[in-house]
Amino acid sequence: MQEPVQDLFTVNNLWMMISTILVFIMHLGFATLEAGLTRAKNTVNILFKNTIIPAIGLLTYALVGFNLMYPGADFAGSIFGFAGFGLSLPEGWDTSAYNEGYTFFTDFIFQAMFAATAATIVSGAVAERVKLGPFITFSLLYVGICYPIVGMWKWGGGFLHELSTPFYDFAGSTIVHSVGGWGALVGAFLLGPRIGKYTPTGMKAIPGHNLPMATMGVFLLWFGWFGFNGGSVLSADPGAVSKVFVTTSLAAAAGAIGALIASYFKFKTYDITMVLNGILAGLVGITAGADQMGVTDSIIIGFIGGALVVFAVVLFDKIKIDDPVGAISVHLVGGIWGTLAVGIFGDLAGWGQLYAQLLGIASVGLFCFATSWLIFFSLKRTVGIRVDEKEEIEGLDINEHSMRAYPDFAPKD
Amino acid sequence: MQEPVQDLFTVNNLWMMISTILVFIMHLGFATLEAGLTRAKNTVNILFKNTIIPAIGLLTYALVGFNLMYPGADFAGSIFGFAGFGLSLPEGWDTSAYNEGYTFFTDFIFQAMFAATAATIVSGAVAERVKLGPFITFSLLYVGICYPIVGMWKWGGGFLHELSTPFYDFAGSTIVHSVGGWGALVGAFLLGPRIGKYTPTGMKAIPGHNLPMATMGVFLLWFGWFGFNGGSVLSADPGAVSKVFVTTSLAAAAGAIGALIASYFKFKTYDITMVLNGILAGLVGITAGADQMGVTDSIIIGFIGGALVVFAVVLFDKIKIDDPVGAISVHLVGGIWGTLAVGIFGDLAGWGQLYAQLLGIASVGLFCFATSWLIFFSLKRTVGIRVDEKEEIEGLDINEHSMRAYPDFAPKD
Amino acid sequence: MQEPVQDLFTVNNLWMMISTILVFIMHLGFATLEAGLTRAKNTVNILFKNTIIPAIGLLTYALVGFNLMYPGADFAGSIFGFAGFGLSLPEGWDTSAYNEGYTFFTDFIFQAMFAATAATIVSGAVAERVKLGPFITFSLLYVGICYPIVGMWKWGGGFLHELSTPFYDFAGSTIVHSVGGWGALVGAFLLGPRIGKYTPTGMKAIPGHNLPMATMGVFLLWFGWFGFNGGSVLSADPGAVSKVFVTTSLAAAAGAIGALIASYFKFKTYDITMVLNGILAGLVGITAGADQMGVTDSIIIGFIGGALVVFAVVLFDKIKIDDPVGAISVHLVGGIWGTLAVGIFGDLAGWGQLYAQLLGIASVGLFCFATSWLIFFSLKRTVGIRVDEKEEIEGLDINEHSMRAYPDFAPKD
């Protein structure tokens, strides 16, 4: 007969594994969301990127990422640490001797599923014009190296965690979503807008080609977020996880309503793409403090996140940063908002916490902005990052992939 | 070291949380099913409704629904009780002191995910002609107030639960599906049929525009039903939950075969929409007694449910009630059948149980019919519930949402 | 208060039930993958088959399959055993007295969800030309009888399990995937290629009509594979299940990269269908030894599986076996590779294990080839298995189902 503690370990580990599966399916959510919000002629390209990125993410995380992000006591530094290439099993890896919540392999695979999301966020913002090879190169470096270094600053015990009032980011509004968001901003800026988006007579909307698919993407992301946030409890603790479920769901719901109201006042129509992005912004917003917020806080945070996304989308269009799916508005703006919200509504709300949050936002932002600029700019100056005009007009599918996503249907006009 | 009972509480609560996630994804199932079975020109509208309804459902359930449905001993009545606005945490909310199966927040979020399904069922029946604003108003009232009042009658300890042989409805054939079904019937009747559906020369089928999406919807609903029925055990009890999995799956499978055979004899063709609705009818049918039925009972119940749906669809067309997706046949007819089946096959089968089941069906039906009539009729007489003819012909997407679901594809002819 | 062992039983059983749900959704994965990789005119037909097969699979498995595959000690034989029709509950079915990992009903439903996959694999290979009735007949016999007999040889304690070095097939590279693959090979061969596929001037690619749907299928299959492989641990053992998650995911990721590289060298383009099939081949490949492999082994196995699928697709086209979705390459070639890999990388790697693996591959192959030939050939000689030329050219949807999958969109050309 086993010790009771072993039973609890088995339950905790089970929830972490199920959370892993839930985070995994978010990659399908991103794939369908991004493909749905762009044009049919670039669909294969988006699917290709969103299929390859998780594959690369998993492999690079096994090779270097995990040991950069969680170097362990012997190798840790306050801004950089590395425990060596590959995975090596510590003693007690498969029992509660490793960790009271999960095994070494559960730890690795849960974290690995997170890693690829950062690059997937970028994918949407650079869609319909980025060259495939350079984008894959960017993803490889960004997911394999930049993401885990930043992650270590907080989750691996680095300097953001060691502040007197530590920076707080429960499941990654900054550490995951803003990391993706900064890369998205830099990529979209360096690429420039899609042909025909900003004309002398004003901004021209380029509608997504498959709104059911975009809707499916958002539902799948919400679905996966139960694991993204719920799994970040790092155990199946009944009180903590169920609270996270409530805050996460209410923020998502309030995000939908916030975006609905803001977009109705702004555009006088019921814009489903805004509602969808409002849900995501609500989710991103609650992520930093999903374990600390009360019911009312969560609704306020989600509502503001959803409304913000509408104004952010308008703003980025005003400054001619062309983000086909709204990734920067959702993940960067939403991520910053959620991170600040911890300083406003969280357990230690106040100037001390707010300062820590700002420091976290700024340091992560600086590093991610600089490294993604370095990578994208180097690629731009060497191999180029943008497809040529003819290819962009014809579509990336036929040029980079020699196939169409929907060959049996007649295109419009 | 924790007490063993704490371990079991953690497992039970984990299963209830996972069931919550499964019920959540049913909303994507409804969205894709309803969009797939209607025309491309109304797709954005359907997606919009099916995205906003869960958001509204979660928020109203937090505001009033939960405290109407489960008012608790102090506030309970036999037909109405209310424990006040908002959520307030009872003592021991996060431990087994609240309930041996789950925490307060798990209780709330699991129930909240159920709530929105009732309005989503209505959404399908009124599709392609209902005005958006009035429908949202209806949903808000129906999900926020009518559904939890009826739910209290049985699950909150009301009069249906207090009968000498209590009304039995395990996971909601009546309490959830028929509640939606009655609203669907009233909505479809008061709106009248879609233009062109019933002509002087007979009924004209209006085919759904995306059958892969409809199929996906049914699979996602079946997937979610493992949580809908399995979670209704209210613990992870191995015997009870695994039995529910078997009865639920076999009823769904038998529903497919029942509908296949009935529709083949009726229409001499292999009609996938009938098979899909047959699966759903099998699932709705088993829901009231999923914990009581044996293997053979489940197959019989599912088979009859699946066959019934074919005849019901034909019947509603005969009396010119236009239900684009078959929601009334699946959820109302299937729900009544499943509820009666408990009196025929259940643990206490016999006249006593049958009487209780009929009383439950009738009282819920009367209340839901009356309240949905009241809401829809008031809206019809004031703001109107039906879009104008021009809008209906052009499609709701372009008129209410200023966008198309598939702008890159050429429409047929 | 319960015994601690009861808690652990509850957790183990919970994981097996969740695995059941995950394997269930693989049927949606197959449906969308196969529909996406074929033409729009045959989509309803594919959805119909993939909806009916799981229904038939569940019902026949309850009627005969389970008792053929797991006849139990009293009825077992080394190549055939049968414990009678229907399900009968053994004593202690709902407690750990039945089995330390799960209840009788969990056992049944988990295995039943596996059963239908074999026929679903065949479905893809015979798509776009097989007659519906005969295919359903084949599926019924193959899933109901052939699959469980073979399964018994290993998992029910038959002769492959009794070898001195037993044949090893953890979750079914051979017992499930190759079983489907052999049926697919025989079916595709006896049907002959689709009209227009192999012309005097060479092979003509017939592109799939909906690549987002195909991509969704692969993600759903990967998602489900966490239950397919993870559930095959038959408990929630933290070390074993989390290891399986890692090996499964890394093999899938490496399969994507293997296929990407092989297809780029072969076709000089980024072919998403190859990457998708590469992921599946990686998954099929790791399935036989997912519990035994290390991190590096898994990556090698997946990579080779992914590369192999590219060459296999080319090879089958060379010998004019027309497999519209690549099912034979993925499930038969990948299944054989994965089974052999256990003899190369597994715990007992060496000639003894390799011999056992070869014996398993050969005996299962012989039986499945012979029985599927017998069934398909008998059907061909009597009712015919191929639709007539006019129907094949017009599409099966309009001829067998009197409906179109996408009636609102204009077809190409």
C-alpha cells in the first residue's frame, strides 16, 4: 500500500499533464485564428508556420530552452544561467522527491508547450508578407533562446523574482504574451504594411477569409487557457485551481462584452472579430494575476482588456503598423495591462508592486525588443524578410508551397 | 501529511473541473453545428450569437443565476428562492467542508457552463431571421432568470425534488435540454418560417452551407457530453462515472443507427444531417437517466431517440414550424423522451416514477413556454423580433455585422 | 473514510476515462483529415463514413468485440477465444477488485474507442470511389471481428504475448495502426486508382480541398494521442505517463522535421501535407515503444518515421496504389517501423526482440491481409465495391447522399 502523499502526488501530476494537453491544443487555436483572419491565398503558409513552430519549439526546448529557463541552483544567475544541452534526469525524477506537484518529464513537457506560443503570436502579426525561411529562423532563435532567458528572470529565480517586492506574473501576461507581442511589434514594423492596406485615401480593411475558423480558434484558445492558467498553479490544489477557472472565465466573458460595447460605439456595428479579440485580451489580461483576483476584479480586468483591444487596433492602424490578426493589441497591450493590474488589484496592490510590475514590463520589453530587432534586422539586411511584390499579390501559398488551401472553390471576383 | 480524505477530495474536484472544461467546449460545438446547418450569408450572425451567449451566461450566472438556482437552505422555496446578488464565498469554500466533491468555485463554474446552453439551443431554431438585439435580450432574461428558477425546482431542492417519488433528471434532459427546446419552439413559432421555406407547392429544403463544420459540431458536443453527463455524478466515483460514459456513448452510437435507418426508409438516401441529429437525440435521451440505465437500455433509448428525431423533423415541417437546425426535434422531443425513459427503464420504473416524470415535463414546459412567449411576444410587439425582408434575403451578416464570413470565395450562382 | 488505495484507484480510473475521451476525439481528427485531403465533391461521403464507423465500432465492440479481444482466463486460447455475446459485469466491476487501474466499464469504453480507429484508417485509403454499403459491411466485420481477434494475440494474452521474448507493442503500432494499414492496402489495391490519377503521361496529383481542415485533423489526432499512448499505461502512474507524453510529443515534432527535410529535398517545396503526415508517422512510430524510449531515441524514431512517409507516398504512387490521404504510408509503413524500433532501441533491444517483432508484424499482417482480402474480394464479386464512372466523376455526395457539403459556394472552373 502506498503512502497517502503518493496519491496526492499522482493527482497533482495528473492535472499538470492534462494542462499540458490543453496548452498543446492552443497551437491549433492559434493556427485557425490566424488563418481565419487572413486571406485564403496565404492560408497554407500560415498553417505551415503554425505546424512547424510547435515542432521546433518542442525540440529546441529539449535541446537548450529548458536548461536556460530553469538552470537550477548550481547554474543559476540573476540574468543568465544554463545547465547544459539536452535533458538529463535528476534523481527522483518520477516521484514526489523531484517536486511535490509533478515529475521531471511533466515539468519539461508542460513548459515546452508554453515555449512555442511566443513565436506563434509573432506569426499572426507578420502574416501575408513574411518570407518563410527567415521567419522559421527567427522563431528558432526566439523560442529557443530569447524566451527561456526572459522566463528565467522570473520563473527560474532570476532578478525579477529577487526584488524586495517581487515582480508578479502568475501564468505569463508578460513572460509569455508580451514576449510574443514585442516580437510581433518589431516584425510588423520592419516588414511594413501589406500592399494596399494604407492608401493615400485612408486605411482599407482586409477582411479575414474564414470567420468560423477564427471563432473556432478563439474557443480553442479559451479551452486551452484552462490549462495555461489552471496548470500554472503547479498542482491540483482544489481551492487555487477552481479559483483560477472562475477568474479566467469571467475575464474572458467580460472581455467579450467590453469589446462589444467599445466596438459598437466606435464602428456602429456588431464586429465579431473585435469580440473574438476582446475575449483573448480578457484572457491575456487576467493571466498575470489569475490566482489573486476576486470575482469583481476579474470582470473589471477582462472588461478593460476587451475595450482596450479595440482602441489599440485603431491606434496601430493610425501609426500604420499593419497587424493582420490584432496580435500586438491582444498580446502586448493586453499583456501590459494584465501585468499592471496585479499592482492595482492584486494581493500586494500598491506602489511597491506597481513599481515591480513596471520594472518587469520594461526589462522584458527592452530585451525582447532589442533581440527581435537584432534578429529580424539582420535577416532583413542579408536574406531579406519580405516576399516580393508579385508573390505577395498572388499569394504565398502558390509561391512558397506550390499549392492552394481550397483548390475546389472559385475565388471571389 | 494530508488526510486521505483530502486526496479523494482533490480527485473529485479535479474531475468536476475537467467536466467544466468539457461543457465549455460544447459552446463551440453548438456554434459550428448551427453555422454549418444554415446558409453562408448568415454565418457571422450565428457565430456572433454563439460567442456572446456564453459570455452573457457566465456573467449573469455570477450576478443572479447561481443564487436563484441554488439559494441554499436559508433562502429556498419550493418554487422560488434567491440568495442575493453576486457570489459570496461560504466558509470552507475551498475544502471538503463545503462539499465532499468540489469547492464552491468549482460548483459555480460547472453550473455556469451549463446555464448558457439553454439559450444556445434556442439560437439554432430562430436562426437566419431573428433580429440580433432582441435575441440577445431574450437570451439574457432566459439564461439569467428562467433557467435557474426551473433548475431550482429539481436541483436546488424545489417541489419536483420533494415529491414522494421525486422527479428524476440526472443531467438535464428536461432541466436543460427541454428548457432550451421550449424557448426554441416559441421563438420559431412567433418568428414564422424563413422566406421560401414553405411554398404553395410544398416544403423546400434549405441546405446547410458547411457540413464538415456541422459534423465537427456534433463530435464536439459528444466530446463535451462526457463532462455534461459524467460531471453530473458530482464526484469522480469510478463506478458511477465509468457507467455514465458507457451509457452515454452507446446511446449516442445507437442514436446514429436509429436515425440512419429511419431516414433511409423515409427518404431513401443516406442523410448525414439526420445521422448527426440522431447522435444528439441519443445523447439528449440518455441524459435524464445516464446513471441508472444498463447497457441494453441505453442502446434502446438512444436508438428510439435517433429514430424519433427523423419523424419529429418531418412533423414540424408539416405544421410549418421552421427550425433550421432541428433543435426542437433534438432537444425538446429528445428531452421529453429521455425524461419519460427514466419512468420506463430506470431504477424505480413504474407508474409512480412515470407520473413524476410527466409532472416535471409539464410544469417545466408550462413555465418555459409561458415565459419565453412573454419575452418573445413583448419584444415582437415593441421592437420587433424579425429582420425585414430585404435583410433576410441579402443575409444578416452584411446587414447586422457589415461583413461576410467567407469574403474570398465566390457564392454559388 | 476510505482506504488510501481507493484514492489511488480513483485517480488511475480518472486518467483512463480521460484517455477514453481523448481517443474518442481522434475520430473527429480522422474525419477532418480525410475530408480535408480529398475533393469537395466527396466530402459528405467521407464525413458519413467517419461518423457511422465509431457508432458501429462501439456497438459491435459491446456485442462481440470486447469478449473476443479479452476473453479472460476461462475462454482464452492462443489464437482465438470468446467469452460470449454482450457485456456482463464481473464481480467487483466498479472497484479496485476488478483491476487496480480502472473499472470494468472504463476498461470496456477505453478499448471500444480504440476499436473503431482501425476501420477509420481504411476509410481514407479507399476514399472517393468506394461504395458506401459495401464499405460499411467491411467495417462492421473488420472492426467487430478481425481487429479484436488480432488484439487478443497480444493484449488478451495470446501467442504473441507468450513468446519467450514476447512481442512488444505498447499502444498498438501493429495491433491498431498496421491492422488498419493492411485493410487500407488491400482496399486501395482491389478498388484500383481514382479516375485520372495515373495517366499515360504520368501521375497527376489530386489536391485535397480544404487544408485547414486537414491541419485541424492532425492536431486533433496528436491531441488524442496523449490518451492513446498515455492511457495505454493503464494507470495514472506519474513517471510512466509523463515519460510517454515526452516521447510521444518529441516523436511527433521530429516527424514533422523529418518529413519537412525529406519532402524539401524530394520536391523542392514546402509541402504541408507531407509535414502533416510526417507528424502522424512520428506518432505511429513511437506508439509501439512509447514507454521504453529515451529522449534521443524518440527523436530518432520520429524523424525516420517522418522521412519514411515521404518515400512511401512516392513508392505507392509508383506502383499505382492510389491512397488519397497517405493512410498506408502513415499507418502501415509507420506501424512496421515503430514495431521494429522496439527491437532496435527498446529495453530488450537485440535479435531476440527483433525476431519477436518481426513475428508479430508478419502474423498480424498475414491475418489482416487475408481477412480483408476475403471480405473486400467477396463484396467485389457480389455487390461490387466501386461506384460507377459517372458517379465517381460527379462525386459521391450528390449520388449517394443527395446533398453537397458546401452548397453555397461556387465550385472551381
